[in-house]
Amino acid sequence: MEDAVFDPEGRNLVLEGDNLELLPALPDETFAMIYLDPPFNTGRAQRRVETTGARRQDGTGDRVGFGGRSYQTVRTLLATYDDSFTDYWEFLEPRLLEAWRLLKDTGTLYLHLDYREVHYAKVMLDVLFGRECFLNEIIWAYDYGGRTKKRWPTKHDTILVYVKSPEAYYFDSEAVDREPYMAPGLVTPEKAARGKLPTDVWWHTIVSPTGREKTGYPTQKPLGLVRRMVQASSQEGDWVLDFFAGSGTLGEVAAASGRRFVCIDSSTHALEVMEQRLGEQAQVRRVSR
């Protein structure tokens, strides 16, 4: 870990290793924006880890999160309905605690999940960050892939948006790429040409299997999707972080928009993709095997 010490005046970083081992080396309140696209728990199994982070005991023995919010009882109640949920909670909780620590007071977390875990994660973030720190539930809608005829086909992911401080968070909607009006004939030509500000429903195609953006990484997210988050919740020169970095989409967006970044992943394949994708824009360190 000695060679993984973060230098806020240094170069962009791509780190290989277990994020729960690497994150403690990063200093408190460093990042303006954190984007996380963790495993969706599609197989309903995760390895257990010891939870870490700031905690104290209340009068009943329940653990409490930041601001005194009890969550042991919440977790127990949820596990009553889903025996497999405890595994995912144990996996995700300590990493979200680290995210809270690493965010600046003006910072924002974007947690990208699908329908399998997002409702549990919403409750988890309510008790860790506080319900007053909930900003948005963004729906990313797309139209690609197979279509079942046994139910409504699932064609969206959910991105939960939480801020470190509801009084101090940074958000600039005017900096965000605009999108076309669905009915341009109903607005003036000037408005139609400019486009409209996005809402909390984002219609955006997936990464094209044959497009130039494609890296070959299986869970790659579109540049346009992540760029919108970076534009709204950070400024030029800010540090941004992704510790489930995968193909390095956040790194490419950050480099192109004047932000600085740290990307972390434990996959050798991910590191190879990011090395090729980010090139000289980042220092790659294989600090943990």
C-alpha cells in the first residue's frame, strides 16, 4: 500500500486491487463526485466482509449511522423478507461508508444499480447518508436486447443520487448536455435548436456493440450517461472517483472535461482495458494482487 498513497497534486490514478483495502489510503473529503456501478448481485451471492466505518451504540444496542440513524433493525427487517439480502448488505455497506467519508461537503454520490437491489440500497443509503441527503432517483431507460413475453420487458437501470450535505452540495444544471424535445413542434424553433434540460428520466442508448466507443468490457456504460453526472456535480479541476471502475468510463469523461480522477478495480481485465483506453492520461498502479 505504500506506493498507493494518493497525492491530491499528482496525476490521475488507476489502481488495481480490492477497493475496500485501497480506499482507506485516500484522504477524507477529497472528491466532488463519486460514481459507483457495483455488481448487481444477479447471482444473489457475495462474499462476506467485515463491516468498517464510524459507528457508535445507542441505548438499545442497535448500531447507528451518521447523524445517529439506527440501521441494524432496518437490515434485520429487510432480511426477514429476503434471506439473501444480508450478503449484499455486508458487501456494499462498508464501501458506501467509505464513499461518505471521501466526499467533500459539496459532494455527490451516484449509485448505479438495477431492479434487483436498488430498493434495498435506497434504504441503506437513507440510514447511512440520511433521508434528507437524498437528491434524486434517476431512471436510465434504453431499448436494446431481448424481450420476454411473460412480463413487461426490463429496459431500465436506476441511479440513486445522494449528497454529503443538503445545504452545501454543488449542482449545475446549465452545464449539462441538453437533449432533444420529444415534441419539438410544440416549442419555438430557438428552444428546439437548443434542446431541453434533462429530467430524472434519461433516455440514452447503451454502448453500441459495433460503435467506436465499445471497449469489449461486458458492463461498459455510455460516455454520455456518465458525462451528465460529472457535468452537473463537479467543476474543472475537481477530483472524481469510481472504485468499481470497470472499463474506465468515468476516467475518460473526467479527462475530457478537465476533471481529475481515481479509478479502482480488482479485475486484471479491467486494468488492461483502462490502460489502453486512458493511455498517458493516468498513472496505472498494480498495488494489490
